[in-house]
Amino acid sequence: MISTRPDLVPPDVITELEKLQERVPPFPGEQAAEVVEKELGHRIDELFAEFAPEPLAAGSLAQVHRAKDHAGRLWAVKIRRPNVIREVERDIALMHELAILIERHVPEAAMFDPVGLVAHFARTIRREMNFTREGRTIDTFARLFRNDATLYVPAVDWDRSTDAVLTLEYVAGCHINDHEGLAARGLDRKVLANNIVHIFMKQMFDLGFFHGDPHPGNIRVLDDGSICLLDYGMVGILEDEKREQFIDMLVAVSRQDVRAVVEIVQRMGYTTQPIDMPLLTADVRDFIDTYYGIELERVNVTSLLTDFVNILTNHRIRCPADLMLLIRAMITLEGVVRDLDPEFNTALVLAPYLENLVRERYNPRRLALRALDEVRTLARLSHDVPRHIGRTLEKLSTDDLRIQL
């Protein structure tokens, strides 16, 4: 979880933490089979004709085994580590106690809201440990991309899935960073780079619902050139307001509008201490000067986003978790596509999406709907005001009005 927060943790620490994603010693295959049998209520040989004892991959929360059912179909069975929930809850309790001590004895740490951070990490990791939730997420992606041939979403076998076991269609594609394998299949790496960026731009800016961990181990390429994403445990949801703020920031940078960027930075994040506005303005001006004069299509997205995160970090401004996950995912994605095609520029694909979204924002129908929502809000408030005034007068008449500071 911490590896997704570059605004809070130094890059070298994040690099080490990312190794926990799929470089963890596995637990025994016999134990994995026992978990499956307990969860599904049948012997492993009744559930599958074959069940590989060695895992395909192992992470800090689960590992994946290949299996074949009695009809000959291949499956990837994701199995939660035994006792991991108890261990995680123990660690969360310890982190919570430490966070309280830090807030009490290290006043300088208050700006990071240690207790709030622990609460966020606890909520996120509990979601990742619930495989039923992940299965529903996979079904949602399948529905959203059912008419898009560039993304292949594996099917979920709900009859052999629970909160602790997730059985998915086995995908035998080539790793996205296996250049020899891609060449052997006659696949054009430039086309793949373009397709994968389009897939993620659609997720992030059209749907506001995106895969949060697009590192090479989670990306396969099928023989027909379609992309298959694995591991949907980490997914971001970007509300319209935050998505528009992010777009506004990129547009303001391209227009060299220092004041607008400063205002957007303040709206996007939050802080527990006063901001040094002259210093923030100076840093934003330096940030803009770095990219001013460069057409958006030629901007290095990774450098721009990294510099933006550094501004947040230096001024102790905390960014919403899903927005920070989006920034991290875009940086990771840039690395993946640059490996495929060193000359590829993500901004070439990003620019048209931003232009369409800005154009859509001023669509007359959308403006009318927004105005209607605001009218409804005002009507509701006007309806509630007399009732609130009545309650206040009633409390005044009975000497029951209290003012809390």
C-alpha cells in the first residue's frame, strides 16, 4: 500500500517496497490445496483434474496456481495466504498504536495525519484481501470494455471462487516486456505501446475507473495483439471533480497560468498547517517555466508528474489517495511503453483525451444538467431553512441552545 504513495515515501523506499508485489517466498502447494478444499467444500481432485503444486506467482497477500478442470479448460487459481487476515489485522493494530504515539510525541508529524493514513491503508488492504470484491471488479471491466477488442478481460469462475479463492480463466500470453516473445509472434511493439496507453487513458479519463498497478508483471499480450491485465486488487476510482481538477492543472501549465495552478494545487490536496504562499507560488512558477513553450504532445509525462508530486511533498500537501494512485499508475505506464518503444510519448495520446474532456465540459446539455442539479440543491436548502429556524427558536425558548467551539 505504501508503495503507491510517492507523496509520502522517498523513491528508494518505494523501489524496495514494490519488490513485495510478486517477489515473495511462496507457501507450500499442499497448504494452498488445503485452503481451496476448505473454501470450496470439495477435495482438490474433485474440483480440478490437475492442480500445479508450484505457484505461477507469489505476493504478500496471495499466490496463483495453474489448474485444469475435468473438461480440459485451464484456470489460474488465486489463493489468499493462510492466516494473512489475522497477521494484517495485528499489524494494523500495531500501526494504529504507533500512529497515536507519533501524533502525541512528535508534533511535526501531525501534518502527515498518521492516524488517518493508517485508517486509509487499513481500508485499502482489507479490500485487496477480499477476492469476491476483486471478481466483481473484473466483471465490471469486462462489461465496460466488451466492445473494445484491444483489451481482453479474463472470465471469473464464480462456482469456484470465494472471499479467499479467486478462479480465473488462465491467460497464456506473452509478458509485455518479453521483446523476443513479442517478435516471435510478429507483434509490432509501437502498436502495442499505442494500444495500451489508449486503454489506460480510456479508463482514467473516460470512465474514471482504472487499474492501479500496471507494472509489467500484470500485463500480458495475446497472440492476436490484444492486451490482458492481471491482478485487479488495486483499482482507483476518480470522481468527476478530481478528474477535472487534474485536467485543469495540465491545461493551466500549458497556458503558463501560475495563479490557476496554485489554486488547483490547494483544491486538489489538503494540509494541516498553513501554506507558505510566496514559496508555493515561486515553486509553481519554476515548475511551469520548466515546461512552458513545450507543446503538450512533446511533454515528458513522467517528469511533469514527478515534479508535481515533489511540489506537494515539499509543501506538506496531501493528495487524495485515488488521485495519487492515478499519478503513480501513469508514471508506471510511461515506463512500460518506453520499454516497448523508446521514442513513444504518452502525451501524444493524452492530449486528445484532454481536449475532448474540456470540450465535453462546456457541452450545452451537460451545462443544463449541472444547472438543474444546482437548482435542486437550492430548492432543497430553501425547503429545510424554515424547519432549522423553527428548531433554533424552539431551543432558544427552552434555554436549550448550545454553542460548541
